[in-house]
Amino acid sequence: MVISCASDDLQQQIFTFLANPASHGDEAVQVINTHGAAVFLAGDRALKIKRAVRFPYLDYSTLAKRKAACDEEVTVNRMFAPQIYRGVVPITQRDDGRFEIDGGGRVVEWAVEMTRFDEQQTVDHLARHGAPRPALLRDIADVIAASHAAAPLAATAPWIDSISRIIAGNGKAFRAGGFDAAQIDALDALSRAAFARLQPLLVRRGEQGHVRRCHGDLHLANIVVIEGKPVLFDAIEFDPSIASTDVLYDLAFVMMDFIDYDRAGAACVVLNRYLASTSDDHLDALSALPLLMSMRAAIRANVMLSRPARDQAQGAEIRRSAERYFALARRLIAPPPPRLIAIGGLSGTGKSLLARDLAGAIAPLPGAIVLRSDVTRKQLFKVKDTDRLPPEAYRPEVTAEVYATLATRAARIVAQGHSAMVDAVFAREDERHAIAAVAARAQVRFDGLFLTADLATRIDRVSRRVGDASDATAEIAAAQQAFDAGVIDWTLVDAAGTPEQTRQRATVALGGDGAVRSITER
């Protein structure tokens, strides 16, 4: 429930003043309204005013509280986006009643002053018009991971205690919003059951140091691309406890929002990159993602329900958004069973490209975790993915360790109810049998694909690689022709054509309907 406060009439006058181009040197003004703020964009400056409202989770009801919130917003967000946040400026009123920005009269309101950026470069806009480039998605994951590494540790108990309240609050808001009672009850029951099952894991993660003072509001509209790099902004300032959560709950917001924009492949890239560059502990917490993403979707639905509308048409659009997020929350909380997919083939057959392209289409959301033998080998030797290893790093005993590591990690992933996709040559029968046995022990579906291509095609592809984790050369590709792969009981996939043709063939082999989409497609 939102409560408008006594200063609301005065604030509306201030909003009218700030929306007038004359107040900004006759610069055109764009106004963005949210449930808790109004933002006025003019020239190279943005002024953000806290609305005089009180919600159960925030209180901007007095001028003093709004000033404190503005100060805290600047302090918190300068850690994420120092290039955006300038400071806090007063809105003043002269004796004759006229308002000024940072004038000499009495202070009647406070504004966060920011450097304006290109509003079309927020990631929600980019996602709406096409899947962001993989390089940008990896950068998004990296900047989130860096923010988590720098974030101070937070107490675990308040975070754990808040989950039941969040679930209950979502249900209450959905009922007040007139959503279907049976669907609300089902979401509530599944969410509570998931939390009861996951609570020991979440407590343990706090002990491992994964509960931190995070951004707290990482939907895609709060990430902007500036000079080609993603920047996080508008972090939660009004209540540190809301942002003091498991880091995966912070990450879950980004992934959930990509999924809402029909960009599951993008969410999958972000998740895979984050996992590859952060603590290995996170592999054992993948089972928490359905609940964490569902909670984020439900909260987003409720935020939409409280968003002000300028007219009936916008109100209808806001309602549709709320209903869409509500439907996504119900979908995410009940994921389908996982599967294990292995993609083999000699160097240059396109295994890694296919794995990356297919991962986002593999249930459950946001897609399969990709395990690549080339990357695993580099990790064993503690070097960068693109560093070249010496020949001794490819001794049979090292290769056996690589395959054993892949099998162990795949087992951990599917045990969490998440799908894994393993990319390796798999030239030996025992290697293929070992990865299939992982699926058998976990009682999950297994699919083995073995890509084939002629030698000339393979050599050409290997020769054109730049900045890749593979150390394969044209000479190695040629030498592999002599491999005796034994009996290949996996599905053979002709990979000599275009990546799109290989993906279509692989999709059919995996039981798809030909509609699997890559991260570069709508």
C-alpha cells in the first residue's frame, strides 16, 4: 500500500516547475516516473526527486527523510557509477513563490543530481530491440562479479528471515491486485516448499561469505552502457537490509529480467560467465536459482502494480507487465528436470560454438551450464583461458584428469537440478562412457552428440581462431585424423556446413522442434 503524504501538493508544484524547459535554460525536458521517484532529464543533467510517499519497505514521507535518502543514494551509487552521480542539490522557493534549482530561498525539496546518459543505452532498451552482443553480456557478468567481490559482508540471519516475509508480501499484494487466487496459492505453496528445502543451503552460503551488501535492484533498466562498458546504477539506498542478500539473489534479478524480455540465451551467457569467474561454491547452489528468480519476478510484478500511470493506456500497459511478471514467477518456481548433454568431435568441428549457442535453449531456465575441456585444462594449470600451454600439459594423465574434472563438475550441476553441457573431443570410448555414466547415476536424461567435418574444413577453422581457449593447431587437427574413436554410439551430426545448419541438426537430434534460438536471435 502506498500512502501519499502532506507535502504531496507542494511536490506536484515542484514537479511542474522541473518539467518546464524554462527551468533548465530552455532545454527540452523528459520526465520518467517510477513508484518512488520522478526523474527530470534536460541537457546533460538528470535530477531525481524522491516522491513524498510511504510504502511498507520505504519512507519518503518527510523532507528530512528524502534528504537523507538522497545523500545515501549518492554515497551508495558512487561505488558503482562514480561517473554518473554528481551530488545532492536543493530545490528552493523564493519569497515570491518562485522555485529555483540550487537557489537562495528556503529549501522545499532535494534532488540527486546526475550526469545524463543515453537512455537508449540502458540494457532493457537493448534487450527489447535484440539480444545484446555476447561480449557485452560477458562484461555485464564481470562487472556484477566485481561488485560482489568488493561488497562488504552482511549478516546472514536477517536475509534468511526476510525470505518468508517476501513470499508472504508478494501473495498479499497479488491478492490486493485482483490476481487469480488459485494461481497465487500455488505460487505461495511452491515458494514456501522451496525455501524450506533450501534454507540449510542458504545458511551455509552465508557462512561461506556469499551474503553481502549488494546492489539490490539489478533489473536491466538499472544497467547502462557508457563508452561501450556496462555500468550499474540506482542501487538500493533506502534500506540496506533489502540489498544485504546472497549474491546469487542479486544476479537472479538480471537473469530473470533477460528471460522476461525473451532473452534466455543472454541470461545463460551471463550465468555461465559469472560462474566461470567466481567461487566454485556457486555450482552447489544452482538449486536455489528457481526460487531466487521467481521471487525477483514476483517483486517486479508488485512494483509494476504500484507504478503511477499518466493515462488509461499506460495503466493498461503497466497492468500487462505486472501480469507477465506474475506468470514468469509461476513458471520459474516449477522448473522441468535437468539433462546432461555432451558434445564431442575432433578439433575444428565447432563444438564450443554449438555448445554456447544451444545452452540458452536447454531447460531449466536460464539454460545449461557449459563445461569446456579447453577451459578446464587451463584452470588446472592456473593460467588464462587464452594462454598457450606447453606440450606436457597434454600428456595422457593430464587429459584423464581434465575428463575426470569435467565429469565431477557435471555431476555437481545436475545434482542441483540444473542442466549441464560438456564440450570436449571425447575421442575415446571410455571417455564417452564415463560422461554418460554421470547421467545414469543421477537418473537424468543424457544426449551425446558427436560432430563430424572433413579435414580441410577443420584445418581452416582452427587456423582462423583468435583469442580462443583451444591450443589446437592445423598440425594437431591433421594428426587427429588418425584417431581410432572406436564405436561411437552417440548421434553423429554433420558439422561441415554453417553454424546455423549445425545448430538445426543438433536441435533435431536433441528432440527439439527446430525453433531453438541462438543468443543473436529474437
